[in-house]
Amino acid sequence: MKSKKETKMECDHCHCQPKSTSTGNGVYGLGMIGTAFYFLQHAGSFTDVVMAIVQAVFWPAILVYNALKLLNL
């Protein structure tokens, strides 16, 4: 029977511990930059610029909302 210390060493060795990745953060960041450029190109007033920045930050929620609205869910 293995001791707790031996089991932990084996677990650390085989990479059983969950690791966080930043892939999602990169995709979100690129999406936010692209969305900001898109909406800022169409902005005609200061209010439009503010709304473009808000839309750039919340683009995933807006995307999901419009997709569900399109599917009538």
C-alpha cells in the first residue's frame, strides 16, 4: 500500500492536477478588439462611441442573445 506522499508525487508526476489555460482569454480579447473596431467604424456620435465600447465588452452575451432570438428560443 502506498503512502499519501508517494501517491501525491505520482499524481504530480503524471499531471493529474487541472491546469488553467489562457486560450479562452485570447479568443475573448481578439473578439473584443475586432468588435470594437467594427462598431467604432459605424459610430457617428459620442453616444455611439460609448455604446460601441459597451458592445465590445459584452459581445459574447449579445451574440448568444441574438442567436437564441433567431432560433425563437
